[in-house]
Amino acid sequence: MNSLAAIRCFALDMDGTIYLGDRLLPGAGEFLDYLRQTGRRRIFLTNNSSRSRAAYLGKLARLGIDAVPDEVVTSGTATIACLNSRCPGARIFLLGTPDLAGEFAEAGFVLTADRPDYVVLGYDTTLTYDRLARACHLVRAGVPLIATHPDINCPTDQDSGYLPDAGAILALIRAATGVEAKIIGKPHREMIDALVAVTGADPAAVAMVGDRLYTDIQLAANAGITGILVLSGESGIDDIALSPAKPDYIFPSLRELHAALCREDSQLSGRTGGL
């Protein structure tokens, strides 16, 4: 575990950490501004593959957050990078939104239901029963199944609180076919590998900040980096005792993390005469 002041790159989950739906969470903007002011890298790292990198940049801009493309890594872009390294231009049967389909097509993959090389499952908010049934048929026939991420629920500011995410769809496919998917997104270290490739950051100075124990904090454990849990989304304080992966730090929200980081920076500055 690093001291907070020693962390030079913060990998930040978005849903439930920075915002809920279209609402910026308290203290998030000020924390992100502080990271930039102190010369730290901030990478928006999300398992939500329903939107493209450009869509996330647009949403962040609407919330008052100025970000650039290299600051956004999604489980969809990480999956594309992984498949490009294995089989560039592969034929893909995709369960995903038009945004995700556009990213796969732009990367040179052929999107088809006819003789695909892979079935890829994302957070498909446009899912139909016919496409779900087709995916199960292909998986039973031996086509490899890859999932962008395992999240069961997606936090939202709607009255329901959460929406079924890719992990819930994946559980249905597993029950129907008996086949386990290869999962790319958090908590699998391919996400941190993608971050390091984009930023050149030293993994020893990277922290994962998020609201889910089974993805964000488990990723930190799997990748050997600092894990910071915020209680502004899915996981509550009582869930920690049941989690195999334990956070190094726990804060109610980014507001309290910001305050703690400022204190450590101030103490370090007092000892060294400046950061």
C-alpha cells in the first residue's frame, strides 16, 4: 500500500464513483481538478461498455469535466485491444450497443452472425431475445465467448437504483450453455495493462478508486496496486467483511479522498519544502 501522496496515477471508476446517471457526485469535480493541478495522471477506467470513448468524453464534458481521449479506458476498448493482439480483423457476433459496435467496426472487426470467430458480450442495453438465443446457439456450437466485464448491476440515479449489467446477461448464457466466458474487464488485470500501455505509468504508483469490491478492489488486488473504496455506489461498509479483496483505503466519497490527499500533500510539502 502506498501513501496517498505517493500515488501519481489515479485510475477512477465512473458509475457510482464520479457520477450517478447524469448527476456529478459531491466533491468529484474538485478532486479531479486537484489531480491535474498537482501533476498527477487521472484515468477514467470503466467497465461500462455500453458507450464509446467519445460518448464518455461528451458526458464528462456535460458534467463540467475536461478530459482527453487518452484519459478514458473502457472494458470495450480493452477487449478490442486484447482481440487485436490475438486475431486482428476477426469475425465477431456482438451483443452490444451501437456505440460498442461502432468501436469494433472502426478497429477493423467484421460484425456478423455468420460463422463468427468469437461471441463478444458487452453491456447491451439494446438486447433482444432473438440475439440472445443466437449467441447461446453459437456458444453451444463451440464459438469462444468473451465478455467485456462481469458487473452484475449498473448503478443509476433512477428510482430502481440499479440496472441489470453484463454480468447478469452472462449468468443467463452460462446457465443456458454451461460455458464460462473469458472476461477482459475489471477485476482482470488486462484493464491495468491497458492503462499502463496508454499512460506509461509505473504500476507501483497507481491506485484504483471505485465503488465495487468485486471489480474495482479485486482488480487492485489482482494487479498489485493500491485499492481505494468509495461508498458512493454499490458496495457498503458491511460488504467489506465478506469480500476476499480488502481496500487499502475507505472513504465515503471522492470529497473525503480529496481532503485526505490534500492533508498528506501538505504534510509532505512541509517536510521537503515543496512537492
